Amino acid sequence: MAESATPLRTAMKTIIEPFRIKSVEPIRMTTRAEREAAVAKAGFNLFGLASRDVVIDLLTDSGTGAMSSEQWAAIMRGDESYAGAPSFARFEAAVRETTGLPHVIPTHQGRAAEHLLFPAVAQPGQIVPNNTHFDTTRANIELAGAIARDLPCAASRDMQSLAPFKGDVDLSALERCLDEHRGDVPLVMVTITNNAGGGQPVSLANLRGVRALCDRFEVPLFLDACRFAETAYLVQQRERGERGRTIAAIARSMFDLADGCTMSAKKDGLANIGGFVACRDSELADELRTRLVVTEGFPTYGGLAGRDLDAIAQGLREVVEQDYQEYRHASIRYVVERLADRGVPVLLPAGGHAIFLDAERFLPHLGWREYPGQALAIELYVSGGLRACEIGSVMLGRIDAKTGEELRASHELVRLAIPRRTYTQSHMDYVIEVVEEVWNRRGAIPGVRIVEAPRVLRHFRARFARLPAAKAGTKPASAKKAKKPAAGRAKGRA
Ligand code: F0G
């Protein structure tokens, strides 16, 4: 094995952050009574909390990471000229170096890249397949009048399967889709990693399969590349023959299979804001630049300050560092394995950016209309000030257009997304302790009902009320002890 790919290269057991801390931001410690009051005031919706009332904020890993000293230095180098700033040249060079894609169009974040791309390529009624569309991707496709279709592999539906690449596309379903809709698929998208599908990676082999189908049906392939480096790390660790290669080389192999990508630099750009579209087709790039000027800005800044472009250029180089990815994944695996060991129902295997709790099995006494994910997220906050995000029937439930009936989501999950380089290993121990405290009193946790909700994207602004508490002494249905991750690659420590 190449030295660069050796896990945790100090060879000690303790997971340590591969950085020193130069600047700190205080966390305000709160009491349980304060948190009870804050969450009630927020209508039991954690999006309504002030961040100063949160102890550990795991709402998202997007734009919430810490920048390195080199990124702060890059911020000072930022050139704020309207046109032709060297900051853009540095940004463009870094994106080209990472992706090999020649045309680079900056946007203010990932959804702006989607908003630029889809109206330019998709006609009303056309189909855009993906492993699983993230909600903004779906929304931008639908806004262009097209249809977003999710084609995840079968293993993605099994929360306990230890299959290494549960983010893969179902290739036979994609083949059928491309065959059925010949001429009506403007592009195929693959999301690396599959966020909405539980933060699971996509293998290089699967991407090659997608590419072959795209070639056969003459359809371009685009990556939703938000977490490309985390995927590349998991490919290095889990895919046969990839162990000796660097993360950068594996990422490049993925981009080499694609005709273009959209990117949120708030994830693997290690920046607080930013994104881009990159592609090989110069005509498409021209069209996108024309549209860019109307909504985002001149093609050499695209809705960003020069200093943001410089921070992203530096971030793209740091994110593929082996030590950084080793630590990030070790830290997430550590939490997942400790929780699984205690029988807490957690999505396996550990993914690259978050820990997903299965609220349906955590709170089996609640039906889906009692929104177990929301109920669990509220308890995690009240218990220890954790702010997590429900990804279940509150976020993804739909109202049937014909009957007006509410339809449930396929899973009731709670996502604990880990901001990059922001929290330490002791914060992770604290997270485990809080989840355990809630687990130990799960039988008495009440469900919630929706009091009011906006028409679209209701999870952001809905207000809830707690239902009467479950009867004291109610025993939780025995939750099956979660399977332990297999030895070897899924191990928490090197
Ligand atoms: N694609 C994926 C896979 C994402 O996870 C996100 C954002 C986007 C696109 C949009 O990027 O936020 O820069 O506009 N995901 C965040 C999250 C918000 O919490 O998962 P953006």
C-alpha cells in the first residue's frame, strides 16, 4: 500500500485532528430549562432557533466549516476588480486542476449552478435521471418544466446493508429509462456522495457503467460534485484496486468520465460560500456565461467576491489531503460505530459527511403521522443542545394533488451533519452521550403534530406541537441490535 494511503498515519489509536487551533469561537452553554423554552418559542422547529441557543450545530455541513490559515491568507490576496481579477485566474486554475474540465463558471452556491444549468439544457417534459436528486436539484429541474427521476441501487433502501457503495445508480433502471425516453433526456446526473440517499458513495465502476450507457444513448453525464473528495476517499478505501492511488487522482478519474459538473464549494470547497458549473462543451459554456451575467454577475466573479474565489481555490487543494480525509472519516465512523454498538439504529455503513439515525426504529411507538424524526430531533436539542435535521415525512412528505391526502416519505431519518474542521473529537464524544441519553428514555418520547405549515418546503418554517407524552413506563418495542460494521475497512480506528 502506498504510504499516502495508510490510515491515520501516526499509527496510534486516538483520533486526532490534523490541525492546531489558531482562533476560537465560544460555545454558549445552556441549561435544559433554557432549551425547553427556546424550542417551544421556535414552534418546535429547530430552523427557528437562534444559533446562540445551540451547543453543537449539526444542522448542515454546508458553509459551516472552518477555513485554514492558508485560506485566510488567500482571502487577503483577493482582488476585487469587476473584470479580469487574478483571483478568478487562480480559481479557474484550481477547478481545472481538480476536474480537468476546461470551462469554469463561478456561481454564488450550488443551487445557483443548478439554476443556471437546467433551464439552459432541459426542455419541459424531459427526464433527468440521478441516483438521488438533492432537493434543490429537483426543484431547479422542475422549475425548468422537466422531470427529476431518482434511480438509486437496491442496496440504498436497506439501512443495515453494509454494501460499500450504496450511492450507486441502478444501471438496469437507467438503461430502461434512457431507452424509454430516447431523445428526451438532456443529461444524466450522478450525485457524489448521494446526500439525500444517506451520504453514501458511488463507485468508480458504477460511474463507468453510467458513462457507457450515456455513450450508447448519446446523452451527456454531469456530476453533482459537492462532496467529490469524500467520495474519492471512500473509493480509495473500499474499491478494489484503488488503495494505492491518491484522493486527487481518484477524483480526477471520476471527473474524466463526466462532461461537466455542478458544485457547491460550501462542502468540499472548504469555503463558507461559492459554487460553479464546469463543462467540456464550449457552446454550452458560452450559453451559461450569457445567462450568468443576468443573474449572478460577470463571468470572472459570478456572484462571489474575489476573496471568496481565492478561498475556494485554496480549499479545493486542501480537501484532497490524505490526513484531512482520514481524520474526517475516522471521526464520523467513531460515532456511528459507538452508537451501533449500543443498539442505536443508525444508518450503516458510515458515510462521508453525516450520521443518520433511523427515527422509525428509534421511536417504534410513534406512527409516521406523529413525525418520529421531528420528535427525535427535538429531544436531541432539549437533551444536550444538538441541532440536527429531520429528513423524513416533514421534509419529504407530499400532498397528493388529486386526493389532497398526505403521503409519507420512504424513511424517517435524523441527520447529524458534521461541519468540516469545526468540532473536535471530544465534541463527538459529547454527541454520543446526548444520543445515548435520549435512547435510554425513548419509550416516553412524545410525537408531534403540525400546527401550521407553508405550502412548499414546509420543514423550514412549519410550527409543531408536542402530543401528550407516551404513558410512563411504556416499554419501547425492543429495537433490534444493529449489525456491527464488518471488520476491516469499516472499522472505527486504524
Ligand atoms: N447538491 C447536493 C448534493 C447538496 O447536498 C446541496 C446542498 C446542493 C446540491 C445545493 O448546494 O446549498 O450550495 O446551494 N446541501 C446542503 C445540505 C444545503 O445541508 O445538505 P447549495
